[in-house]
Amino acid sequence: MWLIVGLGNPGYEFAWTPHNLGFLVIDLLAERAGIRVERPEAKSYVGKGRIGQQEVALAKPQTYMNLSGMAVAELAERFETGPGQVLIAVDDVALPWGSLRIRERGSAGGHNGLKSVIAALGTDEFIRLRMGIQPDFPVGDLAAYVTHRMGKAARNAAVELVTLAADAVECVVTDGVRRAMNRFNRRVSGPGEVS
């Protein structure tokens, strides 16, 4: 079984913030696959179903970003999912808006949610899908930037990015991570505004 986890922060005040793109990817995957992600389990909301022929568990941890690893580790244990079938969808302020990066392993790159997952799983050997949210203007406080509600232009860009990211996740699950990397790893430029 695949475990697909979107990282974000729970609560209405964090909806439509750059830090919650992972949640939006899970919502779109769930909508496409007819999966209801609402069962409380392992500090998360979880739903099980299929993407293509593959059995999947979709999850949105409710631990807040910096403690996401607790939920991911518990979910991986419950579903007996090895790291090679764990996929984490997450925002990345180091990548330009609209960029996607799929990797099979690697460092947290300064992202506290990924740091937490790596620490809790005891390995960096899991698939991560990073979505670029880098602003194209100077930002003094990155923490405030990633948790600030997006304006209309940024929301429209986010919808496009989340759609592309959901396509990429489906490709990983149905066609393999290498094919997904070849097809979706790219850099594009887009609006970095969040106001």
C-alpha cells in the first residue's frame, strides 16, 4: 500500500496559505479517486482507496507542520508501508513558484516538516514531492510569508501547481517514480505574491 501524506497546518486560518499546499494536493487526489479523507487516525485525517490499480492511504497530519513526523511514522507503521512507498507532498520556499521536484531521498533542505519526518522515520529514503513557493520579492520573515493567506493571483497559481502536483503523484503511483521525475521535474516562473 502507498502512503501519500500532504503536509500542512490544521485550522481555517491556515487554509490557502503556501505552507498548506500539501493538504490541497491530498484534497484533489481524494476528489479524483472518490476517497473521503476524514477518518481520525494516527494524529491525522485518513482515507483509503485506489489510484489506478494501486491501494493508497491519503493522509493530512493534524500535528502542525513541525511535528508532522510523529503522524507519518505512526501511519507508516499502521499500514505496514516501507519508506519506498511513502510519498510526502510539501511546499518548498527554496524553489520558484510553480516548480516541482520529485526525489527518492535527500535532506530536509531546511524544511521543518521534512526534518520532522526524517527524524521520526529514521531515514531520508522516502519519496518527496516539493512544490515551489519562493517569492519573487524580498521577504524579511519567511515563517510569516508561508503562513499568510494568499491573494487572488497567488491562489490561481497555487491551483495550477496543486493540479500538476496531483498529476505527478498519480504518475509516481501508477508508472513509477523515475518516469514521474522525468515528466514532472521542472522549473517554471510564476507569481510569488501572497498579498
